[in-house]
Amino acid sequence: MTSPLRHISAGSATAATDVWIGPGLLDTAASRLFSSSGRFLLVTSAGPLAAVERVRRALAGRLLVDLEIDDREESKTLGTVSEIANAALSAGVRRDDALVAVGGGVVSDVAGFAAAILLRGIPWNAVPTTTGSMADAAIGGKTGVDHREGKNLLGAFHPPRVVLADPAALDGLPEREFRAGLVEALKAAWIADSGLSGRVEETLSSVLARDEGPLLDLLAGAAAVKADIVSEDPRESDRRRLLNFGHTLGHAFEASGGYRHLRHGEAVAWGIRAALDLSVRRTGLSAEAGGRVADLLSRLGPFPAPETAPARLEPFLSRDKKATARGIAGVLLEDIGRARVEEAIPLQEWLDAAARISLP
């Protein structure tokens, strides 16, 4: 039986996003993607992705630009943004045209940022091709690139008009990428949906086998959590900060490995493991609840071990966007499905938590 198509609204009346999740969306992309002019700038992951070809066919005759970029973290730079801008301007882009990003989180971050600054802002659409981008990166409008001083230090809030998440886009996704992206999906459950977390505990084997029903339940549930949060707090001034669960140390783990050693979701998994340690100490998270989260993380792995030497992590933690003179803000769990922001956790506590982490 075909899984039903799910629609989730995110954002506000002036910056709304329609998120569609379900099968068949790749082949009907032309009827759902937004463009006032009917013209599109297609920016895709490099390589033979079936999803790219299906969207390209769906938009045949309407493409102003058709550009491939590298979907690795090392390419998340201003240089790649310039490449997109140069192609768009050379092709005569107008403000009523729209960009379509087909790929993983790097493609949506970079292409979305290019859309934010082209002609002071053109609309864009996202067609995610990884579990991480379907559950998280393509939704919410945080676009940007990395800087040598740290991750995501240059960017803009620019929500996509439409997100199309078709499970067929995951065909051929390597197992490591598939599992790493599921960390971001489960993150949403742990901060705001205990029921979803409980269902995944029962169905994770089916999710990992890519069974459509349980997989779409997880991805749609995560997308709904993120849509609800970003609709309430579009510019990360309050509740949206909860979505950074696992990311304070996770970004430091990524950067200390030169963005080559760990996938983003893997780094976040280790960051969540450290946040669980701090949660037990600071918020009273029960050992039972923390153990359930750690068990799901271990079932997603094994993940490569991160760099935990204080001398390697400290520079990146100190430059974290959430750092103040009193410490570094971080997201901790009070229970599964309930999280809070601790405003000023001393740097040394982060370093100590990193030194203690493990995934059994």
C-alpha cells in the first residue's frame, strides 16, 4: 500500500514554507515547486543521483541554470556561493525566478544562502536527498557557509517556499550517510516528541532496513517538530535554540577533524552523548531516560570516534556563536521529549564531558 502524502506548514504568513513528504513527489515536482516566472535555477549535488535526473526531467524547458556542486562540507564556502551567483547572473536571473536545490544539507545550505543574497533575495525550493536534510537541514531557512574560524559563521535566514521530501530520493544513499542523518531526525524526537521516540525504539530495525512506513513516520515526525519550532521562533531568539541539541560539541568535533573525519550527524551523535552526561549532572535527567537515548544512538552506529583532546576542542568551543564571558549555552534534556537551554555552561564542563563520552 502506498504511503499517504503528508503536508506540513512552517513559518509565517510572510515567510511560509510548504513541506510535502511522501512518494511520487520527484516526478510531479513541476506542479509543486514555486516560481512566479515559471523559470528555475537548478543547483544539485554532483554525481549520478537519480533524484536529480527526475527533477531535471520534470522541469525540462524551464531551466535558466543547471549547475552541479560538491555536496561535501569542504565545499560549504563563499567560493561555492560565488560560483552559483556567477552562473545565475550570467544567465540573466530576475527576482521573480526561483532556485531549486536538489541534494543534501550542504547543497541546501549553500544554495539557500546564494538565493538569499542574489538580487537581495530570490525565492528557493528544496528537494532533499539525504535523511538529514529531509528531517532537518532543508526546513527552517537557516542557510550559510563555513569559515576557517568555525562552522556556519556566515549565513542568513531565508526559508524555502517549498520542500519536497520523496523517499525515492534516498535510493543509492550510502548506509553511513543514511544512518548519520537519522541522528538529526531522532534529535527532534528527543527534544519535543517522546511519542515519536518511543515508536522508533520499537521500529528502528525497520527504519534501518528503509521500510517506507516506519521511515516516513520518523522523517515526517521530525519535520513536524522542526516546523512547529521554527514557526514559533523563525530567527532563533528563543525556542528554536532547542534544535541545537548535540551541536555545541558536535560542531567542535566536526571542525577539529577538518570536516573530513566525521559526518555532520555523527558529530552530533557524539555531541548528544556528551549533552546526556551534562544533563544528568545539571537537569536531573534520569539514568533510565539517558540510557534509552544512548542505546538508540549506539544502534545507529558504530560511528568513528571524535577528537576529544582539550587543546584541539577549546579553540572551536571558544569561538562558538553561543559563547559569552560566563560560558557557552547548550541544550540539555530534562526528559525524553522535553529539553531546555542552559545559558552559560563553563568551557571546562564541556571539555570534561567530551573526555567522558562513549557509545557502547
